[in-house]
Amino acid sequence: MASEWQCFFDESKKPEHYERTVTYMKEFVDKCMRQDRPIVLVSSGGTTVPLESRTVRFIDNFSVGTRGATSTEYLLQQGYAVIFLHRRGSLEPFKRHFTHTNLLDLLVTDGGTVHVKDEDSDRVRHLLERYVAVTEAGTLLSVAFTSLNEYLYLLMGAAQVLKTYRHQAMFYLAAAVSDFYIPANEMPEHKIQSDGVPLQISLQLVPKMLQPLVTEWSPDAYVVSFKLETDQDLLIPKARKALKRYSHQLVVANILETRKKYVVMVTQESEQIVKMDDEELSRGQEIEAKIVEEVVKRHRMFIEQRQAETVGF
Amino acid sequence: MASEWQCFFDESKKPEHYERTVTYMKEFVDKCMRQDRPIVLVSSGGTTVPLESRTVRFIDNFSVGTRGATSTEYLLQQGYAVIFLHRRGSLEPFKRHFTHTNLLDLLVTDGGTVHVKDEDSDRVRHLLERYVAVTEAGTLLSVAFTSLNEYLYLLMGAAQVLKTYRHQAMFYLAAAVSDFYIPANEMPEHKIQSDGVPLQISLQLVPKMLQPLVTEWSPDAYVVSFKLETDQDLLIPKARKALKRYSHQLVVANILETRKKYVVMVTQESEQIVKMDDEELSRGQEIEAKIVEEVVKRHRMFIEQRQAETVGF
């Protein structure tokens, strides 16, 4: 009998250029393998759930992709190659520093060359140098999605490609993935008209893809999932429930309001608080630096254990 | 008895800093009045409809704000002052030209100054000069919203401020406003949990704010609304129905797939097609240039008529 997740993919249309994108990912992974570089797949941003097949309206999740985009910069610094699977239009590493800036406000011209204003020049040069270094090293592969559908297909494709990377691969699943969707055969083709009121929308549960990820697609990888809640009391119980259900390695749990200064790293056996004090925040430091440092340490230990087991065996 | 739209505002929370924003708009309008400059309020981008009061999930409309942001540039060129009421994060005039560009890909540094690459320099300088001219003239006021709620409050505030501007004011309502919402008292506080499946969402109809806009808030203004459909057969009938219902001046009707090359300007008495041929599109010309030219011509005629009526009276 086909499992729930197989049924989901059977019913859902493949994203455009799916095979080509998987091929790019495969080439990237092969190159990193030759360089003996650890790889992480970072998922980032929210997924849309269309309400109509020619989509005018959709359900979305609150997420601008800060966690994923910021963490990617620190993961690159730690020597990882990154497949950055992100919501189209959400924050991106390096580029994110200019989100609230109008490029045109940074520039001046004397009628000839156009250059960055003196007061911004140091900050921009510093970023530019880091960005150019990453571009030249070729350690960042960006892959974009919009809908839930596209995201899940691309996650599967990436995970299947990373299977041979075994315990050297990490999944850092920071995307805010919808729990609910409308199956294609229950969706109207055209824009919903406003005559029938109240409008009733009926949503089905999305199969949890962590399950095939850890059992079939990439069973030897180090898998970190993220949990965002608004109710403090539910946070740790829900993280534990997820760990028990999927047997993956780590849940980074956070509350919507405090997510930039407080997270809990939850495993089956332990809870570790990672937080920022006001001084660190006022200096512009980011909690993702600490999260990544801790996650990378744990991934290294995981790799050593697995290698020791292999040797012992 | 309170009307539907009054009930909506009574039930809904005012946006943060609402009074302050209205004051800014008032100051802007007063300044433009002293300069005897026509004003247009352009609304742009989609509105969100929260599914939870501490919002994690929301319903959104497909719209990146191309029509509004692009039209704003052409309206500024035509000598209008513009209140640009736009979805936070959607396209903005001038800045929009860099949406698909990573700023860092445009720049080079020799370790000292940071400047725009030679190959992009002409294009960026041209834009920068137009942007600086508008900034110095002070003819563009940007006001941002995210939710339906915020949008409707700010539209009301702007319209009330523009009332004294009478027929010299134009409303160019290109925003994709949700037809449906969940009243605050029917909304759960916390993130919806995924235990109850299928999840049923029940949405109520949003009162049409064109009605109080044309009868109470700004009854003498020139009002242009936009209609986006996916079904060609519904387009003109729905535009006519709206004109009949609200007695405003113009509907710009378009189909999702062809909206960048074909629109119909519909009034009670007439239909006028505005379209782009392939050559114009390949030269990078934009249909908004033609739409704005036509709308401005009609607004000028409207002003002349009203002034003639006043003199006659």
C-alpha cells in the first residue's frame, strides 16, 4: 500500500524544471564530495498553499526567512557548503543586509561613475568581500520555491541526492512549512467568487515529510528541525513528541515573540537553552551565530561517533 | 443604524501609529495644495487576512505590486504628487528595478571606494537621477500596510484628508484587496494546532469600501478601481456591475495571464482597450505608461467639467 507521503506526491504536480534542478544539486554535491567538504541543506521561509488552481489567493505562513538566511552565512563561515532551499522573495544570505535599504539611497553620482556614499562604504565593502569570497569558492547553491508543493518536491530531490553523503550531510530545516493544504482535486480552477458567504474552506493535513526523510531519502544524515509556537506551554512537549515520532537528532524550539533572543535545543535526552543578552543584541550580534556554533559541534560529534562505529564494526 | 463599513471599523483594531500617519498625510496634502499640484492616492499590493490573532498563518492575494509601483513612476512624471499606499515588502517605485538584482552583484571594490560596475553604470545613474529629483521635489509619500485591516483604516484616513482636495484628487486603487476576512471575535488567539482535521475555515465578506469612499470620505474625487479576474467572460460584466453599484468614474479591468499587455478601461458608457504589441514589450516599454496617460487625460477632463459646472452655477 502506498504511504501517505507517496500519495501526496502522486496527487501533486512536479515543479517546473524539477529534473534540471535536481541535476544542479547533484553536480554541486559531487563537487563538494571531491573537496571533502561537509554539506548542509538549509530550508528557509514560508510555503504557500493555493486556494485556486490558477492561483489568485493562497494561505501563507508568517516567515521572512531570517533564521535560514542568517544561519547560512554562519554555516558558510564554518566551512560548510550550503544548499539554500528558500522561498522566492524571502531573505537571502548577504543580500538580506540591504532589505530595509533602498539601493538608490546608498549611491551618489557626479554624472560619471556611480559609487557608494562614504558613510556606508566600509559596511558595504566588508559585506562585498565576504560575498565575493563565497561566490568564488562556489560553496553556496540557491534553490527557490514558492508553494508547499514545490518545497516538498525539492526537499525530496535534495535529500535523495544527499543520501550518499551519509552522516557528513546535515539538514537544517528552518522553513515554516504549512501543516494544511487543499488537494488538487478539491480546488476550484478560477478565482473564488464572493457570492457564496460565509466562504468555507476545508483543509487537509500535509503528511510529515520528516518521516520519509529519516527513513528513506537520507537515513544517515544529521537532521535538525525547527519548531515555532506562540504558546510557551506547548513548546517542549511538542518538540519531544516530534523527536519521538521521527527519531531525528535535534529540535530547535522557539516562541514567536522571543525567537531572536531565546531558543531551546531539544533532544530525546537533553534541553539546552541558547540565548542572547541585551548587550549582545545591542552590538548587533545574532543568535544564529550561537545556534550554528552549537549545531556544528553536535554534527561533528555525530560524525565521529558514526565513524567510530564503522571502524568498530 | 450603523452601516456595514462602520461595523467593520468598530470591530477592528486601529493600526499602530494611525493618527501619526494621518497627520503626515495631512501635512503632505497641505503642502501640495499650496503648490497647486494634483494628487493621486495609489494603492498597491495585496492585503493579508490573519487566521490567528497572534498571526502565524494568513490568507494572502497574489500581487507583487507591479501595477501600483510602476504607475506611480509615470504619475510622478505627469506632475502628480503621489501618496503610495502599499503592502510592506511589495514593489516600490524606482527601487522595483532592482528586485531581481542582488545589490552586491552590481558593485566592485578595489579595497577603497565601492562603485557600480561599468556595465551597469549608465542604467543605475539614469534611475538615480530620477529618484533624487523626486526625493528633492518631495512629491512622493510612501505609506505601508500589511493586513486588510491596516489597509482599510489607512485608505479611510487618506480619503478623509483628501476630501478638501475635491475633484483635483484621484484614487488609483490598484491594490488586491481581500474580499473575505475572519472577524476578530471568531479568531483563535494561538497558532491553530493540527489535531482537528479537516480544518474548516469560515470567512465573512469584507464590506466594499468604495461605497463610503465615493459617498462620504472623498465624494468629489476621481476614482479609478481595478478588477482582476481569471475568467474572461466575467470581466466586463463584473466591471459594469461595480460601476453601477458605486457610481465611481472608471474601472481598469484585466485578466491575470494577460495583465501586462491588455487592459480594458470601462465606464458606464464606454469600453476602451489599451494594449501593448510585441515590439513595444520587447523594447521594455510598460503598459502602465499608456494606462496612466489615458487616466490622467480623463482626470483633467473631469476637473474641467467640474470647474465649468461650478462657474455655471
